[in-house]
Amino acid sequence: MQHLIRLINQATFGRYGTNRYLARAAARLELLMQAGSAQAMYRLAMLHWEGQGMPQNRVRALKLLHAAAAKGIRNAIYNLAVAYDKGYEVPQSHYRSFQYYAQAARLGDVDAVHAVGSFYYWGQGVAQHYGKARYWYRRSARLGHADGMYDLARCYQRGIGGAKSQRQAIHWFTRAIAAGCAKAKTWLGLEYACAPVEDWPQARFWLEQAAEDGHAHAMYGLGTWAAEGWHGPTNLADALFWFQHAADLGHEKAALRLAELHGEEF
């Protein structure tokens, strides 16, 4: 199997003819699958799905994914969850998707752990339950999932599924940013602007960082700061500047504030 993985990597990333190497890999995977290898079944399914080394055949890919999932192959289970979640070549079913995500999560798939939390949060395929959503977000966050850290921080920030905690919100937003979740910068900045912390330099730093990344809600926050004089005098010019940029990105509240500052009535 390791030799096959090298062939696939050579075809995908190396200076090699893709079809040549993947066709060889597919032929060997067929032999291994016939000999009973569930991992070979999964890898062959993905080659069929993408049409790599062979004509694309997603009907056979799904058949092989189901067979590999039945044998407990975690990646096959996760990919079936995604297929039913998005309706890829199968009728969309949040119920079936949730069942597969939950199974993959029990087998240790970090993305699936986070997905289970989101399904509980939105009530997709399962009864909505904020407490369980927070539990699964916490599990994924502790496993290093950046979006899990962000979603857990939002739960602490808003008191969803349990008590509010500004300390925990700041902790998990900070970790989410370090893990590459840029959208956490906006909410970390806004959290620093709230009592009892009220660390204004940190608040402005993170809001400006988020605004530089193009996050409209951070721009709206900076506009509100300037218009309302958070921790200092009001600044109409800055307010107009930030509301305009946020409105240009489709932020509805910023557009309304911009209209108000220009003296328009609704």
C-alpha cells in the first residue's frame, strides 16, 4: 500500500505523467481490493470519483465508498457524510449525513467532530441542541480544529449552550487566529472592547487586522467606534470611511449607518 501511495503522490505532485502512474496505481488497487483490502477499496473509490488514471465513474465510486465504509474505513465514512451533506451524486440527506459524520467522529476524524457540533447547532439531520453543539465544538477545538475553536469562542461570547465567559471567548478566539482562522480577529477585537476587559489598544489592533483582511464586520465595528466615540472623541470622517468600505462589501447595517450620517431617512 505504501508503494501505491508513492505512485499516487508522484502522479499528483511530482514530475511524472499523471495518467501513467495513476493507471498503474489503479490496477494494483483493484488486485488488492479483490484480495480483501478495504483501504485499497477506499483509494480506488477516490480515483474513480476524480477520474484519475481511469474514466470518471462516480456511480462505482459511491458503491466502493459504501463498501469501504461498511468495513470501518474512516475516510470513506467521512466522504459519504460530505456527499449526503452536499448532495454530491446522491439525494441530499442531512439525516444520513449526520449519521456518517457521527460515525467518523467516533473513529477520530477531527473535521467530522466539528461537523457534528454544527449539525446540532443548526438542527440539521438531528434535533437542535445548543448544549451538545458546544460539547462537540469543544472536542474539535481541543483536537486543534481552527473552526471548532472559533465556534466554541462564539458560544462562550454569546452564552450559547452554557454560560458566557469573556475569558474563555478571548482564549479560544486567540487560539483560532493562531490556527489560521482569520474571521476570529473581528470577534476578538469586539470582545476586547467589552467590559470588564475593555483593552482598547488590543480591540483596535485586532479590528484593524481584520479590516485589512477585508472583513466587513470589522470595518463596521471601526465605523461604529468612530461614530459613537468608544474610548475617545467621535470622528465623523473615520466613521464615514469605514461604513463606506463595509457597505461596499455588502454589509447592510453599515449601509444604513452611512445613510444616516448622510442625513437620509428610511
